[in-house]
Amino acid sequence: MTVSPGRIMRRLVLHLDGALMFALLMLLLVGQVMLFSAAGEDIHLVSKQLMSVGLACCIMWVVANIPPQHLARLGLPVYLVGLALLVGVALFGEVSLGARRWLHLGVIRIQPSEIMKIAVPLMLAWYFDRHASSLRLKDFAVAAMLLLIPVALIVKQPDLGTAILVSAAGFYVLFLGGLSWRILLGLAVAGAASLPVLWSLLHDYQRQRILTLLDPTTDPLGAGYHIIQSTIAMGSGGLTGKGWLKGTQTHLEFLPEKHTDFILAVMGEEFGLLGGLLLLAIYLFIIGRGMVISANAPTLFGRLFAGAITLTFFSYAFVNIGMVSGILPVVGVPLPLVSYGGTSMVTLLFCMGALMSIQTHRKLIQT
């Protein structure tokens, strides 16, 4: 019996959400176009990123075809493996630029903290789903401990940007799981009261980043350089920009980290406000689609995991945009699916695959 090419194609795309897939492809296209300019037309760098995109898309397709109930079962083992790797980083990790974030495993070198961006919300969503019939305060306390342990290990590296994103991913599960507003208010008050203690625990460079945010001109050639050059680049683009490959801040090497954390400034300079608004529209569509998928999920695990994925994606975009525009400290968070970086690309598209799985397996679960 022969199978027609059309039927094979339908099977391949059966568990891909069309609307979400179109928005992701648009975002990936924008990323490649901007990377070519930000990297100084370096074909080698763009080719490496294309390979990462290809691998990440394959992983997204595989995850999209895994039913949500099977994804839920991965929660505990993935969390434990990620935690063991974080401990390995603390004991045997490679030190680079004053931080211990990488771990060599034979022929490969990995950053285990990236795994926790997936493992923490997956684990917490699985845990709450297991206790869905009788969620009590002690369950939230256990979940908070499951979140705080990896966050503490990541902060120790130190990697404040990743710690913030992992904390956000875990908090979103707690919030969507029904954490009391009174507890949230109490935590907010306790957090505000502990700011002096937290300030004393920050590294010198982290404190300098916060002070620089308040007034970048205090150190224009040092800590304030990134923010100053970024805002100059974005502001000089005006309404329509200077044109692709024509950004002076970018191509005269004034803009630092232009192909990674500050790629949005490149887009602002070359495509102006209109280009930035188009990018924001794509992000808002992806976030909106993710929240619709979360709201329509038939299981508690699906609702919590989809909601946490979507809100974490929002956090990625919000923190990077705020950082580049000078309203948040520079914490090293890339612009999702646009900045150069293979690990971040794989992590994010894994999560997008999970969103598609929750959406496209919905009818099968309900029946």
C-alpha cells in the first residue's frame, strides 16, 4: 500500500499549531535578517545560527508530537538530572570571566542552568497535577522549595539573568496554581523589607549595574557604556530607520554585544520605530496564542505548563527590551528567537513544541 505525499505531509504537520508556527517562522526570519547585519555580514556566524535553528525546529516537532501526559512524566527525571548537573557545575564547573556556569561532559560542554528553564515549570506543573484534587498550603510550600533549590545554585554561579528567568517560570506555576493573594502580598512586603539584605549579597558588578541604570552618565566609558550606546542607536533610527546594513552605531563598532543581548538596538537603528512595533506585534501574537492554549487546555498540567511557558517567554522579551531601552539593569538576557545563541534557541523552541502538543492533543485527551 502506497502513501501519498499529501498524506505524509499532513501527518508531519498534524501536531503543529498553524497560527503559532507562522508567527515563530516570522520571528526566526527577523532574527536571521538582523543577525546578518549585527554580525557584520559574517556568513559563517549566520550559518551556525541557521544550524541551531534547524536543530531547534526538529526538537520542537518531536516535542509537539509527544502527548502532554507523556511530557508530564518527564518532569521529575528532567528536574533531578538538571539539579545533579547544577551541583556538578558548583563542584567541577569551568570558570570563565569570574563565573562558574559551564560543565564539560566528555565531548560536549553544556550550561545546566538552561535546562532548569524547562525543568522547573515542568516539574512544578507535574507536582500540582498529581495533587490536583486536594491542593493545600503545604503543597505550595513544597513547590516553593523545589523552585528555590535550583535558583540558589544558579545565583551562586553567579548568573542573575538566568536565575530571574527560572524564578519567574516557577513563580508563574505557583500563581496559576492558585496561590493566595494574601500570601503574594505578604511575599511582596517581605521582599521589599529584605532589599537592604539582598543589596549586600549582590556582587560589586551587579550593584554597579543597578546604579548605572539610575544614571548611566556616571560611568559613560565603563558600566554605563552599553546603555548609552544602545539608546543612541535606537533613538537615531527615528520612525523608519536608516536602512538595513546602514546602521552607523552598529557598523562602526560603537554598539557592544550587538549580535546577542543588544540586537534589538540594531533593529531600532536600521528599521526605526515601525520595525520595533512590528517585532512587538509578533511577540504579542505569540504570547496571546500561548495564553489561549493555556486557557483551553483540558488538564491542570496542561494549563499550568502552557501558562508558565507563555509568561516566561513574555519575561524573556520584557527583560531584554527593558534592558536595551534603559529601563531595566543589564542582566544578560537575550531577545527570544532573535539574538544569536544555540542553547537559548533550543530551549525556547522546545517550549513552543510543548505548547503545540498541549493544543493539538486537546481533542484526543477530551475524548
